[in-house]
Amino acid sequence: MAEDALNHFWNLAREHARLVDIPGYFGATPLGAVPPPAWSFGDSAELADRLLRLVLDGTKTATASLASDYAAEDEPLPEPGTLGIVIDGAGNPRALLATTEVRVVPFADVDAEHAWLEGEGDRALATWRADHARFFGCSADEAPGPDVVLERFAVIYQQ
């Protein structure tokens, strides 16, 4: 992803979403503004594009990740107010998201509401468990399973 494209997107998003006073992302001067992290959904360009389309059309308003991934990368868990720039499969910035809610639960305790909010496939919990067990590399039948970070988000700006 080109840094110029990311900075251009960030400047547009800040202007359109009126994000002038968000602590942690802005410095004392306009030169001190730092874009939030940029990332994509999924593990392939095709999946990134498919999931991004669901975000942009409002179907996908939640995501899940393994808590152990945050620990392995020595990164803090997201919290309400965390911003992120979602990129498409080609690395282009497409949406600015704000985290609205975070829960950490064992894989076996993910509920039907969360599966529905993720917006994927038939949106059923059984499908969510099968797909995410495969993606996370765990067993859908093994209880309680690994801890999963359940994150809800809102689209603040999109292109």
C-alpha cells in the first residue's frame, strides 16, 4: 500500500468525519496527525475484498480474532473508540472504522447474535463456528476452545 494513498485517505476521512479532537491520533499541530493502523479482513486478497463489500454495504458490523494473536504480536486488545483503516485486496484504503464494543469469550461461547453481525454466509452460528474453526485452526467441537476477541464496529467514512 502506498503511504501517499493512506495519508490522502486519512486526510479525507478526518475532514468528512470531523475527527479533529480524537485523542491518540492527533498531535499538537496538523503535522502531528498520525493515521490509525491499516489492515484488511481475511487472509487473501479475495477474502479481503468480499468481507470489505459486506462492511461497506452495512451487512458486516462485527469481526472476531484470536486473543492469542494480540499477545503474540505484543499488541493491546482493541477498545471502544479504537480507529482502523480497512484496505481492500489490492492495498487501497477504503473505510475508516471505529470500534464500538469488545468482548473476549471462549470460542464455544460465541453467540448467534455475533455470528449474525459478522454478516458472512448464511449468518448462522453453526456456519460461523465451522468457518472460524477452520480459519483459527481449532476444532469447532472442542470446548471451551481458544479465547476469541469479539469486536463490533461502525463505519465512520468510506470510499
